[in-house]
Amino acid sequence: MTGVLAAIRPDDWNFPLLVHVLGAMVAFGAVLTGASTLAFARGSAQQLRLGYWTLLLVGLPSWVVMWLGGHWIYSKKGLVARPIDSAWTTIGFAVAEAGGVLFVIGLILGGIGVRKLDADGGRGLLKATMALSLIVLAGLVVAAWAMAAKPD
Amino acid sequence: MSLDEWVLAFHVLSAFAFFGGLVLFWVLIVAGRNADTPDDTLRMEPVAKVGNAAVGVGAGGTLLLGIWLALSYGGYDLWDGWIIAAIVLWIASAAVGSRTGVEYIKPLHKARELSEAGQTGPSAELLALNRTQRGVVLHGASSLLALAILVVMIWKPGA
């Protein structure tokens, strides 16, 4: 049923869907870039900063855009009052919200780590940010799969 | 889940990889604008390889799996206007993307050349190659073409 509903979605859902998908794709790219840059930094403070700032300045805003776009679609046509009760929406919300919390924790740890780089510290905290980013990246892959395949 | 649903899921995941790679290269383009030493330039190479893999797998996956879906999915045909438009945009994006790659391989070659010659200090020539205006314009065009494909995929004009 949900697959049919998605396939015949009204035209006025298209723009919110574009906002949601584009936000998710940019967030995916930012997390991929941030995690890769942190992973290949080999202790370089410059590269660790680049990885962190990519997550903060590109990843966080696009995550918010993805989240807002998703809620915009969900609120259209009264879906909040008549929720689509399915695995794929549950996965989507779980990744957007629980993944979002992990992402923010990673940003906080990374922010402290970046501040400590001048004193030659903080690399362990930035490794934690990288690890959390990889978990978030895996979550985004699962969410993208669920949004496309729409398992009931 | 049917085979077509799995193919659709991997088609969408390929699109995420493709866009993810484009975002990665935007970050490298911005970061590279201050890179004037061979070390600063070459340090980005492993990250660029991740981007190359993402764009390659993503571009190939979107096209091949998209064609599969057009042939297999009921209600869609390969010669539908919006599908032809998407394929034309994909070809244009790939062509522009490959030219972008040529622009950004130049600073890597130069950095290697300088490094092998033992010149590790700042180089104005290397900085100019990293700041290529042509590369920025080409990557911008490639990104806009990818965005146009996404718009066509969502609106499906004429479907």
C-alpha cells in the first residue's frame, strides 16, 4: 500500500521531496567527505580541521534541510493525522533523528578536539568523530535503501 | 522484495554515491584554493580517490540500473521523454565531469613533479593550478546537470 501511495504521489509533493532528497544527498556527501578526510589525515591538523568543518558547515545544515523536507512531506495531506505505518518510514525517522543525535554528539566531540589541536591534542576526540560519522554514513545508506525499496 | 525493488534501491543508492562524490569534490576544490605546496596538494589524493570511486560507481549504477528499470518496470519505457532527457543529461554530466577530472589532475602531476625534484616549498604555479577557474566552472556545470537529472527523476515530466 505504501509503495502504491509513493508511486502515485500528488504533484505538489514533488518540491518537498526534492528538498528532502537533495538535503539527504548533500548530507551523505558531507559525511562521506568528513569521515574520509578525518580517516586519511594521518595526524595533519590542517586535514583534521577540514574534515571537522566539512561536517559542521556542510553536513549539519544539509541534515536539517533533509529533516525539514521529510517533515514537510509528512505533514502534507494530513499524514501526521493519518500516519503511514510502515517499516520504511520508521527506518527513515530513526536514521534522521537517532542518527542526527549521534551526528551532533560527533560534532561536539570534534569541536572540542579541534580546539585542542593547537595544544597538540584532540586527535582522539576527532577519531571518535570519524567513527560516529561512519556509523551515521551507514545509517544514511540503510535509510536511502528503505526510502527507495519501501519495505512494509 | 522483488528483484525490481532491489534494483530500484541500488539505483537510488548509486545516485547518493554520485551526488556524494560531487559534494566531496566541492570540498576539495574549496580546500585546494590555499594549497601551494606539494605536500598540501598530495595530502588530498586519498580523499580524491574516495570521490572518484563514489562518482564512478554512482554514475555507472544510476545509468545501468536506470535502464534496467525502464525496461523492466511496468508503465515506463526506455523511449519515454523524461527517461531520454535523463540519459542525455547523464551523458552531458559525464562528459563535463571527465573534463573536470583533467583539470584537477594537473595540480597532482605538478605536485609530484615538484616533490620528486626535492622542491617542497610554496609554488605559485602549483597554487594557480589548484585555483583553476576552468575547473570550478566545469564542476559547477557538472553539478547543475546532476541536479537537473534529479529534478527530472522526481517530476517525471510527461509520465
